[in-house]
Amino acid sequence: MGATLRAARAFFLLAGFYLLGLAMIAALAGIDWAAAVWAPSSLALKVYVVSAVLAVPIVRGMFMLRTPKGDPAPGVLVTEQQEPRLWGAVRELAGEVGTRAPDEIRLTADMNAAVSEDARLLGLLGGTRRLYLGLPLMAGLTEAQLRSVLAHETGHYANSDTRLSAMTVRGRVQVARTIAHFEERADKKVDRERTQQEKKNAKRAAKGKAAKEVDTAGAGITYRTMAKVYRAYGHFYLRATLASSRRQELAADLAAARIAGRDATASALRELPALSSAYDFYMDSYATLGVGAGLLPLPGEVFGGVRHLLAARAGELEELRRDLPTEPASPYDSHPPVAERVARLEALPDDGRGLEGTGPALGLLADARAALEAVEKVALTPEARRLERVDWPELVRRSMAVYVAQGAEPLRKATAEVTGAKPSLDALLNAVDLGVGWEIADRLPKSEEARAATGRAAREFARPVLYRGLRGLVVSELIARGDARFELSWSGPAQLRLAAGYDDELDAALEAAVDDRPDTTRLRRLLSPAVA
């Protein structure tokens, strides 16, 4: 579908919103006329008031034409003087696609690339074009794959996708605003009704009468009915506009294949789900690992450290590239399924270009580390920027030590409650020897099933809980003494390293301490000469 037809479609969809508003107002006016002709004057007056109240959200939605201003453009703005190779590649690709290059390139902390345009007059006039390029994405792509991504994004400019999106966004905003106005008024009606019923119940209670159940089911029903009408149109609007968005993505894929090559474009698309999953895992398990201990990686590593994970887990990533997500498509998806897009590309005739430019995409930047540090400064919160910055091995070592100690805290607390002694490992071992270890374990957090268990079953539920808590206390003690430490691993979880002599004995000693006939002798001997 050409740009003219898409513009016409967007216009008629937007006009449909206003026609719906006019139809709703005409229906209210018709009800008012019928009331004036057939109803008593007292009832007609009430109908007029209700119609006027219902018309307010409709009129507000129709004539609040200004769309809300978004947040300031994210990321770090880079000039052609700062990043000549990147800008050169973007300009070259825009020229090959046949469109004007973006006016700004902004580097972000996202595993994504995107384009926007500040179009005016509902997209009739173009405006400032921006390309948003995620540095984590660059860390996971080759130069050839990045070129295909950039060609895809500039393809959106060539197809007028960004310019025409202004009209589409206007319609979505107007519908959402109108629904919000109706929902807001319905909620106020419910609140007023609840308050009135609660006051009546208070008066009934003062007279010694039983209170009635508060029932607000009918409050605001007229507003919610009107909201349902607009919500139905909103669903239709979304389905229609998002179907167009999916076609635009396929067209941009073809533009990328033509400019950057079939294989590079298909390869980049295969990378995206794998990189997205890897980045989410990295941010949860590595980049923010030390936050609870007041630590962050060194500058440039918060977002840039993902490259270490990608290098260490190449095998897992290859599986993700091969097994693309196969979830069913939804009419509310803005993009077609990746598997479908890849299949379409790989079905194209071989252009003989292969995977040109296999160097890392970050090589297009003049100074990748400086760029990563600059993005951190704008992406991290002020609170995050104040955290202590340490290298990866130090971050893992200190963070895990803190978390092990925190994990053992419930056992320390339970020990102090039962024994009345200082909450230490020595106090716990003494309690175990005296046979009250199970009483201590009984005070630890339990599952519903464990709380319901009795007798032998209760003990079997408690045993692994006591074992884990005791192990945490022992490991915490060994870390404090320098006999244990956690080591960084990019290919798996952090590894606990014990000093010589502990590996072979620790598990057996812990099992003996939580046996039906507990014996802490082996554990005390292992921890000698002193137990804190």
C-alpha cells in the first residue's frame, strides 16, 4: 500500500473517531427530544442533565487536539565530528534507500534500534528525524548485521512510516483520552455511592441496627457503557493501524535485504530474540547483582558488560538463533513474528553477498568505552550513579558475601528467640546439640504444605530448611575468615570456592548436624580452632 493510500486510511480512521463522537451526541440529542415530547417535565429535566453530563467527556475527547508532549529524547546525542564512521554508514545507507538521513543519532542503553520523526500537521509536513541506536545491540552484532538494521530503520523513513505515524498516534491518543474521561467519572460515582452507603451504615450502627453490605455495582454504569462503545472503536482502530505497522516492517525488511544483503538481514533478525533474552538475563543476574550491596560495575560496564556474557555463552545463543520464537501472532502485534520475517527473507533469491563485514559493530564507534560511559550517565538514576563502582570479580565476591549473610539472618533471629543467646553460629550448634534445633527450624519461613504437616512429615520439611540456613551461616563464617569466596563466572552462576580441606568434608558435616540424631562434632572440628 502506497504512502498516499496509507495516509488516506489513517485520515479516515481518525475521522471515524470524530464521527463516532458526533453520532453519540446526536443520539443524546434524540433522547432529549423524545423526553421533551413524551416525558413529564420533571423527568425530561433529569434526562437533559444526564445527557449534558455524558456529552462533556465526548466533547473534551474531540476537541482536546494537542497531543501530550513526550519525555525528552532519550540517549546521548552524537555529532558527525564525534562519530564520523557511524554517521558515514547511516548517510550512505539512507542514500541507497533513497531518503533523507536522520538529523540526529542518539546512543541509548536499549537492546534495540528505532527511528522517529517530529512530523507536523498530522504528518503532512516532515520534521526532525532521529535514529536511536542501542549500544547493547551494537555489542551483539557484526558490522554487516548492524548495516542491515540501519537499512531497515532508514527504510521506515523512505516509506513515510514515521511521518504518517503522527496521524495514527493522534487517533490512539484521542480514543484513550475519551475512555479515560468516562472511566474517571464512573470511578467518582462509585466513590460517592460507597461514601453515602457507609454513612448510612454508620447511622444504622448508631441505632443498633445491622449494617447493610456496600453495593456499588450500579454506580457509574452509564459512564462505563459509554466507555465500552469507545473501547470497541479503540480495538478496531488498533487492529487496523497495527496491521499496517506489520506490513511496514515487512517492507522495511525487504529494503534492508536489498541494501545490506539477504543473509546479513536474516542473520540480524535471528540475533534479535537471542540478544534480547541474553540482555534481560544479564541485567538481572550481572549488571544489577551488586545493587543490594551498594555496588555497580565499573563505568562503561553496566550496559557494556553484556559483551562478556555473549562471548561466554555462544553455544546457548546459537540454540536461540536456531530455535526462533513460535508464539502465535496477535492482531495487536506491531511486528510480524520473527520466524515469519526470517522465513520470508531466506526465501529470497541468493544475492551472493553472504555475510560481509564480520567485524564487531562497536568498531564503528570512535571510542566505544567512552560512548558506554556517556550513556550510563544519562540512563542511570542519580541514586545508582552514587553507588560504589568496582570491577566484576570484586563485585561478585562482595555482593554474594552480603547476600549469603542476609540469607542466614532468619536463622540467626530464630536462634536468638529460642536460646536467648547471642545469634551466632556457636549458639546454633549448641542448640542443635541440646536437641532444640528442630524448634529453631520451626520458626523459619514455611510453605503452606509445611505448616500443615505434623510429626515425621513436619521434620522432613524442616530438615532441608535447617540445612540451607546452617550452610549459609557456615559459609558466611568461612568468608569472614578468608577460607571461602565467590568467583565470577560468565558461563554460569557465581562459584563458591572453599579453602583446601573444606570441599570434601563440609556437606557430610552439615548432614550429620541435621540428622535425626544431630551431631555437630565433625562440623566443629572442621571449623576449628574457633567458631564465632
